[in-house]
Amino acid sequence: MGPVVAGVLQLLALIGALALAYVPLGNYMAKVYSSEKHWRVEKWIYKGIGANPDTEMRWASYLRGVLAFSAAGVLFLYLLQRLQGSLPGSLGFSSIEPAQAFDTAASFVTNTNWQSYYGEQAMGHVVQTAGLAVQNFVSAAVGIAVAVALVRGFARSRTGELGNFWADLVRGTVRVLVPGAAIAAVVLVACGALQNFSGIHEVGQFMGGSQQWNGGAVASQEAIKELGTNGGGYFNANSAHPFENPTPFTNLFEIFLILVIPLALTRTFGIMVGSVKQGYAILATMVTIWVGFVALMMWTEFAHHGPALEAAGGAMEGKEARFGVGASALFGVSTTLTSTGAVDSFHSSFTGLGGGITMLGMMLGEIAPGGVGSGLYGMLIMAIIAVFIAGLMVGRTPEYLGKKIGAREMKLAACYILVTPALVLTFTAASMALRTPPNSMLNSGAHGFSEVLYAFTSASNNNGSAFAGLNANTDWFNTMTGLAMLLGRFVPMVFVLALAGSLAEQKPVPATAGTLRTEKPLFTGLLVGAILITTGLTYFPALALGPLAEGLA
């Protein structure tokens, strides 16, 4: 079997597994966020945090809950890292320096999981499990909660109430993420992933020195890292490390975990707004972009010219030799079209155009299918943009799901799509213009520029993957990427929740003969075009200076 055929077969197997999980998981999550009953363990949590889960919140109150909870998470994780040297289970590692501790705290609370450190050489068991792993769960639950609040904005009318943030947060964690991660962790352990609390072991003598490995609760963290589209690896090699990703089966299983919740949320959306066809239209848009990117990535990596590359069956530099080019391309596209950031190969070693595809996937806003929650609300924002464009074409007020898209709604949607590009381009320009930051680049020219552009694209879009060439452990990059992650996560949420509140207050508009049918293939095509054109116009000059210049050289 050739490598191209193997890659295609893996893609088909993955699509089949996702199709089987789509309906039951989507239905289950719709029940989770629509139920009025509370589990006993949830009642204990509400009592412990002093929250009343039955109190409805308007968008401003919901936002305050999101920001307060996240701010507490940043502070707790920062202090945990700064005190690591005096904590038990630290494996002898010292406390993390202030700038790096801030960067890491911002990273994991924002569901980014950008890492400017070597996990096996910096973080002990307490920080890994009580700090990083906990944020893997709750940061993902925050994203789903905000998405559900926006869906309620479409589903409700003549009220500004969007549900209760604390109830949505707890339910997402207890009923969705914890059971799913537990099952996934068992599968990973059964396939050979590491799961223990052992210390540091010397495993052999190499070239006059010794090599050391430390154990850890790797499988459990790997499970939620992928299921919650987090991406932070227990080891520096991330999912290319055999302790995290032992076999070709676990590699495909991890891609499945990355995609399953974001895709199934479209079913949840359809059920909650009363039309599963609307969910299928959003799903079709996501899948069209994802399959297109996978096909394009496989083509660029398999068809790269040169006798050495052709003899190897593709551009093997930086790829995981156990899995091959096809699996690496599939993993790379899936992790950058979501907010995961996990890697099983090094994106800096992809071909010039292949590296550009990973960047473009993040620049789309990670909406195909995107992160847990963030992908759905990002795609719904783009759907509003698409119906507005359609309304301009025919000269009528745009409507989506029975809600008029007026000036207020369009201003909020426009602000949402402008935040991330502004962060990416501003921070990249500042890093290239100043004297010291370019010293962190491993390469010069177009590839060096791509390293910096990729870093701030990853941070601002809350992805977390790196181009594996940039030395990001400096005061400048630790501070600036930390700010980019915080602003890129929470400023868009302000506009999403404000939009949800505005939509919930509206009176439904009955459909007429002139209403755009947003459940039809025509709208799916319009939405795909709006996404690609909007992104292309925004980022094309920067891409032309980096990956396009390198790929065409």
C-alpha cells in the first residue's frame, strides 16, 4: 500500500467514526444544556462556590461570570508555578520565572496551551495535574458555555436572558468533558500511553552522557488535551512523543477526539434552535473547508518536487516516521483548524506552502470545525456576515433564524472578526520592527518571518502550536504572546455575548418568500466564500511575505 492510499484510507476511517458519533453526542449535549435537573455532585459544587444555578443571567452578568472565573484561574495557575519549588511532587524542578509563568497561565486559561518551556524539564506533577490539567477541562467548558449562550440568543425571544454561566460551566465539565476524557484515557493507556506518578529515571548512557525520563499522568492529560481542543503536551515533543501517542491507531484516535465535540455541537445547535437542518448547513460548511484543507495539505506534502523527497514518498523532514506524511498532514490540518495546537510533526519543516496552510487554518478563526464552543460561535458570527452580504445583494434587511440582522448586530459581528487580525498583524509588525525580538528567529528571510507570524497567529487565535524554530522563551515573547492570548480569547467573547443578548431581545420575524433559506446548499456555498474572502483580504499581504514567498521561491 502506497503512502497516498494509506493517507486517504485514514481520512475515510476518521470521517466514518465522526459520522457515527455525531448524532448521539450532539443529542446528548442538547439535553445537557436544556435540562432543568441538577446532578447531586453538581449541587455540591454550586453550594461550594455559592452560585444559584437556576438564576437566569443577561449577557453582561454572563460575561462577568466568564471574566471573573477566568481571572481567578490565571491568578491561581500563576501562583502555583511561582511556588513550584516549594511544593511536593515538584520532581526537583525550580519555580517558573515570572514572565514565563504569566505566559503559561494565560495560555492554559484561554484554551491556547502555548508552551515556551519543555514540559518534562520544567513542570512537576502538582503543576501538571492540579494546574494545567484542571484548566484543560474548565477552559474548554467556558468555550462551550459561551457558544450555548449565543445559541440561546437565537432560540429565545423577547428576553435578554441567556441562561446561567455557572450551571453551563459545571454541566459542561461534569457531564461532557470528564466522562469523555475518562473513556479516552482508558483507551490511551490500553494502547501504551504512560500513566503514573513516578519520578525521574536515568534510562541509559549516550555519547558520554545520560538520558533521563520522568513519568506522569500523561494519558489522562492527553485525553482532555485533545477532547477539549487544548493542545498542551506533557512532553516537549507533544503528540510525536511515544509516551503521549504510542501507535498509528492512537494517532488517528487523537484526531477523532480533536474533532468530535466541535462537529457534534452543530447538531446541538440545530436541536436547540428547533431545526436540525440549520445544524447540517453549519456542519457542511465546516466539513467542506476541513476536507479541502486536508486534500490541499496532502498534495503539497506528497507532490513536493526533488529526487530525495520523491524517493522518500514525500517531504519527510520533521514528520513522524511512524505515521507517515498522510497522517502528519491530517493531524496538522485538524489541529490548526481547531484551537488545539497539538502536533505529531513539526510545522516548521512542512513545505513552504504546507506551512502556509497551517497558518491559514488558524487565520480563518479556527471555525472548521474550530475549538470546543469557540468554533461554533465563530462560525455563527460568519453566518451573520454571510446573510448580511446576501441581503445587500437583493436589497432587503437580512435575517438569520428568524432574527433581523440590523446595525447593532452587524457592528458587533464586525468587531468580532476584526479583533484577531488586528492582534496578529500588530504584534507581528512590532516584533519585526524592534531590534531584539528578531534575534529569537532560527531562520532568516521569509521562513524567519513565518516563525514570528505563526507565533502571533497561534497565540491570538488561541491555538497554541508553534513553528518549532522561534525561541519564544524571552521576556518579549512571553509577555506579548500572553497578552495576545488573553485579548484574543476574551475580547471576542464580549461581542459574542452582547450579540446573544441583542438577538434574545428580538421578536421573531416570520419567514417570507424573500427570506434567504439558510439551511440550503446555496447558503453553505455563500458562507464558505465569505469566510475565505474575508480571511484572504485580511491576511494575504502577510502570507505573501512569509509562506507564499518561500513556497514559490
